[in-house]
Amino acid sequence: MKQYKVGIIGATGMVGQRFATLLENHPWFDVVLLAASERSAGKTYGEAVQNSWKMSTPVPEKLKDMVIYNAESDAQKIASLVDFVFCAVNMKKDEIRALEEKYARLECPVVSNNSAHRHTPDVPMLLPELNPEHVAIIEKQRKRLGTKRGFIAVKPNCSIQCYVPALFPLDKAGYTVKDVLVCTYQAISGAGKNFETWPEMVDNVIPFIGGEEEKSEKEPLKIWGKIDGDVIVDSQRPNFTAQCIRVPVSDGHTGAVYVRFEAGKKPTIEECLRIWKDYKGAPQELHLPSAPQQFLHYFSEDNQPQCKEKRDLENGMAVSIGRLREDTQFDYKFVCLAHNTMRGAAGGAVLMAELLAAKGYFD
């Protein structure tokens, strides 16, 4: 695979920092520039993050002395220097939408961690193991934008990536998922915080996360959706209902899932376990650098999966499942876990970029 020159837009935030560490030794992607808000522009990366670095590993040496560009006013210059950008900015949704489209129209592909374009009908929202065929909509998007190279692709919300990967393969195997109730227990890093910056979360649970329940109920329907003409049309099923709760955990989103299948479409427990064990997606088939070898891991112990033990499984890119059993009202219930800033955010975006690179969308 050729080497691609990459920029990180929003490099100083938590997800931007995660991008910086993940891409430090990436075999395909070489970070050649960093960009952020006007507040950080002109500083070196080391200066900009010296009091706000949240990763457990040091600032990558290569990036320390890199001078930060202004993500908005320097967009044309940035677009001329890179093959594509990762975007993880902290701005209002309409501002993010405009910024990402600006880069795309400058013929710079955008791989976004942001939610602004998740429901733009011709923007693929990719969970690479589940809906890689949605990349085909990019040609329709380019036609709308009037571009040859430029486009936007987004990753889904971090919380849905702990439970949708367990449900989708069952449905794909012919066991039609009808109704899903999910309660998510979400780590504080999902809010861009740690315990030092958010001491109120110590010994506390907050039963509300703004916008999360709507995302948890709506975004899976685009993953299940189909390309129809110039757009991706959301699926009409499954029916999702969600509650999202912030818990005092540093990293790792957990989902308690209840699922009902259409009449006559209920798999046995043994069949569920077999499907999860055998499931492979495009990242595994293409041997992408960030892909977990085993996408879905099932643990039979009653007290698993636990965040501390399983969130870093396969470099934080695997999904852990446990406690599958019959339910008194739904067909089955089980628990899922995924690392929210790896699989759920920056790592998932890097994997998406690898899929796009393998399919030639950055060439």
C-alpha cells in the first residue's frame, strides 16, 4: 500500500490526541500537519497540549514541534498539502458541517469523527465490518459536490459500536431482528474528560447524556440502510429504544441489550455464539492494519466483559460480548463492551480510512 500524507483537524482535543498516538507508527498514513482552532494556531503541538494531554503515552516526538495550522482560515493551504484529513473538531454542528464540506470541495477527502454529517443522505456512515458497501455512495456525493477527489465519510456514534456489532451479524444470518432495548453505561472519556478534569464524576452516576439516546435509536437504522439511487435510505427496522447513562469509568462503553426477533426467526443460543465467533467483515478479509483478528469475542464467565479487563482487547478494536441468556419479555438479553475512544472514535475512523484507502478512494 502506498503512503498517504495525512492531516489531523482538531488535533488538540481528546479524540485528536488519540489520532496523534494511533498514527504515530501507522504503516500507510504519515501525519504531515496538524490543525486546530484560532486559539492554538501558530503554537507548536507540544506547547498547545502541554497542560491538556490526556493520553497515557507521551506526545509523539515527530509531532511535538509541528506548528499548528488554523483549521478554518488555512483550509486551502492544508488541502494542498495532504491526501486526506481526519476531522475531530469541537464546534457547533452547523459550523462542522460547513467546515467539512469546505475541505471536500477543496478536493480533500474528510474522514470525520463528528456527528454533523451522519444523516446527510449521500455521506456514508461506516462501521467497516458491517456496511462497507456504503462506500459506493461516495461517487454520488462527489457528483453533488462537483468534486473529483473530495468527499466526506463519517463514523457512527461511539456508544452504538458496542451493541450494533453484536446484533447486525445475527440479522445478516437470517434471524430478523425486530425490537431492541438497550441501556448504555458510558465512560467519561466520551465527554472528552478524565477524572482530573471532571471530579464530579467520581463516585457518581449521571442518568442523562445530551443527544445520546436519539443517536442510539436512529443511527443503527442508517447502518442497516440501503443505497437507493443517490442516497442511503434508512431501514425501517429494527425498532430501537435506548437509555444512556454516564458512569465513573475512564474508558469503555457497556451496553445491556434486550432483543426480540420476528416470529419464527429466533436463533438458538448455540447459533448466536457460532455466528459471533465466525463473523468476519471487510477489514478482516482485507487484512487492514488496524483490524482486530477476531472482531467479536464472547466470554462465558458470568462477570464478563468488564471494562478494565476487556476494553483494550486487540488494541481496543474488538467488541466483547457476554451473559447471553433468555429473557422473560424479549427473546434474549446480553451485555456488550467496546473501547469508546478506540473502536468507538479515533480507532474506528482510522480503520474506516484504511478501508477507503484499500478501495482506492484517496487516489
